[in-house]
Amino acid sequence: MRVVFMGTPEFSVPTLTEIVSAGHEVVAVYSRAPKPAGRGQAERKSPVHEAADAFGIPVFTPRSLKGADEQAQFAALEAEVAVVVAYGLLLPKPILEAPEYGCLNLHGSLLPRWRGAAPIQRAIMAGDKQTGIVVMQMDEGLDTGAMGPTEIIPIAPDMTAGELHDQMMRLGADLMGRALAALERGSLEFTPQPKSGETYAAKIDKAEARIDFARSAEEVHNLIRALSPFPGAWFEMELGGKSVRIKALRSSLAAGEGVPGSLLNDDLTIACGSGAVRLAQVQREGKGAMDAATFLRGAGTLPAKVT
């Protein structure tokens, strides 16, 4: 099929690769514009942009798709279908309607639960036992389009957002590949979303990343794994006479009770509002990730309580 691909981060790259490998004609790739990065602040292309360059596919990086010129350029590509995977720009109606078969989006939740920007993190933060990935026919609403092929994904009790992201990334590429094959055969079907059960996955706010140990152990554990590896849930600990920020990257529920924030023993078990969490992997400010034992060897005398 004649395809326009629209995506930006690493999450999108396997789907682009799958589409190219299946023999579809990717006539153009749309990605977010390069941004300054690194010490020298040189402009860095997105992972999708770099992948498209490697495939020899033309890349467009408009700041917006609301203008008549950008919409005319998109329509001139005469795509049969657009595939959208974590692109990062809103698609106005003229863009949605330009391809013969519209725009197919890969969304990381079991819609209508967790519509919006951060479905992976919100599902884990809420303690959901399962989620999924779906091929959706895009419309003008926020993730409100009809649903096509879907994969259900169990969320293990200690699974992090990074692990779920990587699993979805692989499954999503295969799912979109199968959807395009079905579309080519004329057998791709869509079902309207249920009219109840919608929730919204708002973008993660920086203020949410600070751990409040007055919350239950389950809530703290879910926050830690939902924000691992990025941006990382954090707390402060007094070390060597100064307050140091510590990111908690892996945890598990543990036995014990105490004043919230108090260290219950010498293995980084911390009391919560109810129950406790044991930290298995942390990252001290300015250092790399390390397991709890390595951290404890270098930390010296620990305080009685963290904040």
C-alpha cells in the first residue's frame, strides 16, 4: 500500500521498520522537528527521522499541520493510508481525511480506558492488572475513534513502565503490520468504542514524581514503577550532612509498619501510610542506577527517616 508514516520517538521505530519490511511503499515520513540536545546543544533528529533517513524515505518536520500549505503538501502525497504512532502533533480534519482509508493510530491502552498522552504510566499508577494495544481509526476526538485489531497485555505486579513500553513497542509493530495486511485484503474491521468506562491519561506532571510515603505502600509501589525509568519517582535522604535526591527505580511490597518515611531495617525498606516498600534499585543524584546493596555500601550512615 501507499503509506505515510507519522511518528517521533523510539517507540515508533519498530512499526516503521515492520511496514517497510512488509513491502509497503512509504512515500513520506512525518516527525517532530529536530531539537537541541547534549552539551553542545546541536540539533538532534528524532529516532523516527534517523530511521527514515536510513531507509531513504523523505522526511517532513512541520511545526504544525494547521496551515493550508502543509495540508496541501500532505494531500499531494496521495497516500492510501497514514499510520500514526506517537507523532506528537494534532491532526486536523483535512489531514485525517486526505488518505483514501484515513489515518490509523497505534494506541497503548484498552480504549476507552486511558485516552490521552500517558496511558502506559497511568495504567500502572492506577494498579491496573491488564492493558493493551489497539489499532484505532482516527477521528477528530481525543482517542475516540473506532477500534480495530487489539492485543491484551497483562501487567505483572512489579512491571515497570519501561518494561511495558518495550513490550508494547514490539507487539504494536506486529499488530499494525497485520492491520495493514487486512486493509490491503479489504478485511480490516472496526468497532465503535464502548460508551462508558472512559478515563483520561493526562501527561505526567513533575510534581507527581515526588514520593509521598504517607500514602499506602501499594500506591507508592505503583508510582515508582509507573515512573521508571523516566522521569523517576524520588525522595530526599540526608547523607553526609546534606539532603540528596534519590530516585526509586524498582521496588516491591514489604512487611512492616512505622512512621511514614522511616527506614525499618538496613535493606532500604521504608514505611508507608500503611505497609512498606523495599527499594531494589535506586539512582543517587548525579550517579547512575544501582541496586540497593551497592547504594548502601557507599551511603555511609543512614538517617532514621527520609522525606
